[in-house]
Amino acid sequence: MSNDNQYFDISKHKEYLYVIKENISVVHPVYRNDPLNMYLILGSHSALLLDTGCGLYPLKPIVEDIIEGRNLFVLNTHTHWDHILGNNEFTEVYVHKNEAKIVSNFYDLSFLIDSPREIVKKYAERNFLIPPAKTIIKIKDKYEFNLGELKVKVIHTPGHSPGSICLLSSTNELFTSDVAYYGDTFLPKRKSFPKVLKSLSKLINLCKKNKITELYPSHQKYPCDKTLLTDLFQGIINIEKLWDTKTLFEFFDSWQIDDEKFMFYIAK
């Protein structure tokens, strides 16, 4: 097995679902949400890859080996750096229309230039500017990927970012991307909390309607129970009571609040 393959942790979770994991703490110790989970969903004729990771080692050969000739769709759940830096390996990448501009241009990683991690030299070799995919395809809420017998629907859930999306499979898995997971949770400014809560309510109602019990976040443990959504909803509501305990976290230029189940980083 090559060093590239050893970098990723690859597991077959279900007959049609693979998880490709990488640790983002190798880029900078300030990032603690290991692992990053990239999901590969297999249908009879097509496959869907959710996110492309940190772009440190080739991802495409690993994906091609798993999908065995199926047509491949590549989707960014949102455009934060740890989800998109492998985009340039692929010809086409789908993304919500609100964030298409970000992944259509070179991505500037200069904020990592002082990282103590040796692996950051891989970015330095490219002057901390990572090229985009050749073609960006804009999508919106309710867009559906037909993989053959298995379908995956896009759910627009803004808050974590303007174009954040979750995915609902026809086999009743809910992929929550960075909208919901346990651990360090990044939120917009307080005035935008209603937008986050609206997205979480949308997902909570979706789980009730479709009797969804398995949630697949893009960070840390998976699958999670649907209580993840209610835990996060209540945690955000509770921030108001904890506001006076906030401290400044300079690297993220955010307020930091510890709520036991979540460490919140709130944009200033």
C-alpha cells in the first residue's frame, strides 16, 4: 500500500457506504475535530463523494478503486478549506449556488503559514494557493442525485455557512455535514443564530417525518442519533445564558464558549 493510502483511514460502513477519514489536526493543532469524514455513497450505476478533504495526498485513485467504474459525482457540502482542497483532482464539482464563487477560484491558505506542523510544507510548495476544479456546477435546495436505485436529495441548511447543505438518502441516512456534529462547533455572529436554529428545526422535523435515526456528520463520531440535532439546538439557545463566560480565541477571531457537549466558536 502506498504512503498516500496509509494517510487516509478507509472503511466500508455499509454495502453501499464507505467512509474516508483524515485528521485535520495534522495541518494545525488548533483544529481538533478529528477525523474529517468524507462519505462515498454507491448506487448501481453512479457514486456520490461528499467533500474532498485537505488536499494533502491524492484522493481520486482511492475513490476510483472503490467505485469500480461507476459514474462519479463530487459534491462540496460547503466551502471551508478542509472540505474542498482536493477539488482540483476532479473534473467537475457540485456546490450550492451561494458558495460557487469561492470554489471557482484559487483558495488562499496563507492563514496556515505559521503552522508548526511539518506537513504544511506541502501547501508551501504551491505558495499556499490551491487551484479549483475545472468545472463548478451550481445546485440549490431539493436537487437530487440519482445513483441508480439509490437517490440523494440536497437540503439547504444555511448558518454554518451561506451554502451549507445536508443530504438525505433514499435509504434514510441523513448526512449533516458541518451543520451538526459533536465537538468544536463554528457559528456565525449572534444576530445570525435564528438562521442556524431554523436550519436545525428543518432537520429535526425531517427526522420526525421520515423516521430517520442515523445521522452522519462530517467530523468526529458517526453515526449519531437524531438527538444530536436537539442537543445542538438547545446548546445554541443556552449560549445567551453563558455569554458572560466567553473568552477570545484569536486564531479564529471568535468568541469561545464551552457548553460541555460542544465548544462553540462564535464569529465576532
